[in-house]
Amino acid sequence: MDLIFLGTSAGTPTRARNVSATALLAAQGKHWCLVDCGEGTQQQVLRSPLSLSDLDAIFITHVHGDHCFGLPGLLGSAGMAGRTRPLRLVGPAALGPWLRLTLEMSHSWLPFALEFEAVEGLSACAVGEWQVSTAELSHRVPSWAYVFTERHPEPRLNLERLAEEGIPRGPLWGELAHGREVLWQGRALRAADYWQAGRAAQRVVICGDNDRPELLAQACLSAQVLVHEATYTQAVLTAGKQAYGHSSALQVARFAAEAGLPNLVLTHFSPRFQAQPGRGPAIDEIAAEAASVYSGQLHLAQDLAHYHLGRDGRLLRRAPQA
Ligand SMILES: [Zn+2]
């Protein structure tokens, strides 16, 4: 499982950071899911190894523009590149009519089916190798986290079950191992019924804007990675007196420590935080604040940074590809 950050700035882009978008890549193959799609996300995709034709689904966490204004352009470009495979879009119900109207008004015709599902009331869905569930957050507008859990981690044939049911070893097993349904003695055998996990499922929680990290306690059970906004440091938040529905690095890191999360990725930084300390506060202050209470693997996301979650449960940054 890999993550590529396509946008890590809060509210407005900066020269180094675009607005919110996070790609989650499958362990096998090129398929990926996108969480949030701020303006300019399609350009970030062009700078990454990702392709819009391999995109399986888009999940939008909430209706603020820095999380969804990139949708019409990205969808139009996917169409112009010849995509015909249906694309799933999950997000707040209000997104549906806005997007339809925008595409209609601009005479944008998509040569693929856009399968929209409202996140309100969605309990879980399966996308590619993931089971995706949701957790409701706290923000100025309704906001959600998406919880991605591997459905079949390193699937192996369940030899005990095959033997118990007397299914003869041979080509039948091969078909099941390849995920194909087979007919045997008048019974249809579903491959997934004869698979078992080769290791524990990986779980990644990718959040929308949120000022109460503790709402994620349930969603983070047995998760290896939490991706959460840290718009401010506690010092900036306290000085400003208003959080605007956002979290400080301290709040999120404290939650991650209490929840025993092995990996924490902070993102969605207020543009006031500078890479080089100068007129504004430094981004390093966010890192220092989080590290003061959290001793797991901590990353501050950067645009186009690529992370890999290994079998050992550690999320590490991949060296940029030449
Ligand atoms: Zn935001």
C-alpha cells in the first residue's frame, strides 16, 4: 500500500504546496483511489507516476472548495484522454447537483459513467482491493474520514476448507486461486469463499478537516496509518483564538499517541507555515510540536512525496524516481 500526496496546503495553494488531494495506491497493479480533489489536482497527477485511466474511485471529505474544486477539470481531462471505464465518486450529497450543473453548463460530456454515491448513510463499500467505511468528523460543514481496509491481504487458498468439502486438488484449485468462480457437482464455488488472508489487513484512515481527532477512536482501531490535517500549531491556534473547525498538530499527535497508531502523517498546513524560518512561523514547529507527544513514525506530508507501508507496518518515504 502506497500513498502519494498531491496537495498538502490548507485553503489556498502556495508555491510549494497545492490544495488537498491524496492518492492511495493498491499493493498490486496500478489502481488507485483519490481522496479529495482540490483545484489543480489534475496537474499534480501529471507530475506523479499516476494515470487517470487507472483511477478507481474518488472520495470527497467535505464540500469546501479546496477539497473539491478540481473535480470538473479532472473528470473532463479523464474523458478527453479516452476513459470509458465507469468511475465511482463518493462525497456529500450536495456535490452531486453542483457537479452535474457545472458539467452541463460547460457542455462537458463524459464518455464514461460517473457513479455518484452520497456519503451520508453510506455504511461501507468495496472498491478494488479495499473495503471502505466512513467516520463522521467535526468541522464547519459536515466532514468525513474514509477508512480503507484491505479485503484480501495476500490471499492464499484455504486448504483446510477445500479438503473438508472434498474439492479435488487440481485445475479446480487453480481456478479458485485465480479468483474465478467454478462449477463443481452442480454447485457454484465463489473464489473468495476459499481464500484466507496471508497476513493481517492493512488499514489506512484518511481524514477531512476536523477539530475533534478523538472522533476517530473507533475508525483507528487496528489501523496502521492516520492521515490527518494539522492546520496550525497550538501556539498559532491559541493566539488566533479561533480554530475555524481545524486541529493543531498537538491535538492530532496526542490522539495518535493515545490510540497507539504506529504511523501518523500530518497534512493540510496553513500557508503561513514556511519551509524556511523567516517572517512567518516555520513548518518545523508543526513537526516539533507533534514529536513532543508522539513517538511513532511521524511524517509531514509534502506535495508529490511517495510513502510505502511495508509488511513490518512502518510507513517510509520512497526515494524520488529519476
Ligand atoms: Zn480544507
